[in-house]
Amino acid sequence: MTLTEGQRVGKDRVGWRPDRLREQREAHGLTLERAGERLRQVAEQAKLKGIPAANPQTLWQHEQGEVYPGPHYRRAYCLLYRATEPDLGLRTALPGEETSFKLTPMDDRLNGSHVLAVERAIHRIAPGSGDADHLAALQQRIIDAWKRRHTGGDPHRPVLILVGGFAGSGKTELARFFVQLTGWPLLDKDPLTRPLVEKLLVALGGDPNDRHTDLYRTQVRPVEYDCLMQSAMANIRCGISTVLSAPFIAEMTDAAWMQRLTNRAGSLGVDAFPVWVRCDEESMREYIGFRSAARDAWKLSRWEDYMSTIDLDLRPAVPHLVVDNRLGAAVSLADQARQAMGAMYA
């Protein structure tokens, strides 16, 4: 049997225990056929991208260790079995990672476990620098906003959250999670500006999928971010808390840029919170490959060249918060919390 590159990566995955998937399936009293049906159901309910086909043969290959599950399968398995990836033997736990906890049963809406699931997911946010303690209040702000969505009113000042990180780090998923909790609007750079960026690149004689040449960096990228930030300012002038999702690599590492934004937002009575999503190289490559976006073709075809331009230890130049999404840990917790909320509000 010839293994694809993704399968070879899986074979070498530290902590992979394929037998755990079979144990979980049998403990839930599911056949391979029924487990496949349930996987598709939970993926559809969670609106995951790339609903898994989940045929019995594929599930059997996962359980036998012949094929390592892709990201859509792993997320669906975690939702189906209400467990984390380390619980399911899909990887080794990160240092200090909480891997086992009970969530609200699907028919139990009164015991408050959904609150615990949300709080544990939100506490993946941590101060990213020694002088960022005052930013830790963002955790409580998000939780309060989530609770108050159903009771009305929010006594806090509006907030502007900038969720940044390298391509494939999981920042869009985390930003969407914040939005689902709080009800605040999301401004995601790619869908907001992509039509403009592609047409501008073509008008300038470039490739519409270019995201790496000087043409893009010097003539197009500044316009792209200007559109994003002007849209954000339109919201905060109205006192509307807003979540932004974009790499923000140059912006968050520019103390002067961040200070100008903080001052401008503050003059409008809005608090600005930079949030950095930390990830590992293997997970980023997997995420980027899975989403199959044309703008990522250069990265994937020249991965070593692309990684030579990236410093995984890079952090914002100002006090900030960090979400640790190495090995997809934070996204997995967000999925669990979303599932708990779905049980609560179904």
C-alpha cells in the first residue's frame, strides 16, 4: 500500500493510538455504519467545512491505524464522542492541556455544564507578555457578553478584538467562536476584501492569487488592510463591539501602529484587544492544505521557502493575549463549547 504524504505524517504522529477510536465506538454501542452516519450528522450540525464521507471502510482504516484522520474527521470524532483529541488517542496532550471533561448531555439543559465548557474554551486565551495582565479581562468580557445575549444589556465599553496569526493558525475559527458567544459582528479580511484584491492585482498586471510578491506587499496589501480597518472604524463609531480576523503580522509587530489604533479607538470609548493565535508548523500546513484556497498554492508548492519567512516565536510588540492552538487544541475546545451551547439552545 502506497501512503500519501498526509498518511505518512499520521504514521509518525506522536501519541497516536488508533485503538482508542475503536474503544470509543464500541463503548457507545455503534457499528462502523452507524458511527459513520453519526459523524456526518454532528459535522453537519456543527457546520464544519468539508463534511466527512465517513464510510465504514474509512473509519475502519482510522481504527486500524492505516490512515491518520484528517482535520475534518478529527473534529467530527471529538464532537461525536464528546472528547478531546488526546482522549481519542489522536495525539499527545500539550503540556498543561486539560484533556478530559464532561459536557452537557444532549438531553440535559439545566445542570450548567455548558457554562463550564464555554469557560474552559475561553481560558485558552492567556497573557502573551508580562505586562498584559490588564488584557486578561477580555476572557470575562466575552463570557459576560455570551450570558447577557439572553438577558439583555452589557455594562462594558464596546471592544475591538484583533485576532491575528500566521496562515492556517486557526484564527478564523477562533474569531467565529468569539462571535458565536457574544453576538458581536465579525469582519474577516479575506471574504471582505478578496474581490477587491484580486481585481486590483489583475489591473496591476499581476496574478489574482498572489500573496507573496512585492507587488502584493507594497501596492495591494496596504489597501486591503485599509478597507478592513475602515470597516472596523465604521462599527466602533456606532459603539458596536467588533471582532477582526486577519494575519496582522506587520501591524501587531508595529508598536506605533498598534498605539495609534488604541488611541483612536479609546477616543471613541472603545477598548482594543490584540489576540495572537499560536500554532505549530505541521498543523498550519495541514489546515492550509485542507482549505484548498487558490491563494495558498504558492505556499504549499514552496513550503520550505514560505516557512523560511516565518518566525513561529513572533509575537505582537504590545501587550497582547495568546490562544494556544498548537495541534488544534483551542479549536477542539471551541467545538466542544459550541456543541454544549447547541444542546443548551436547541
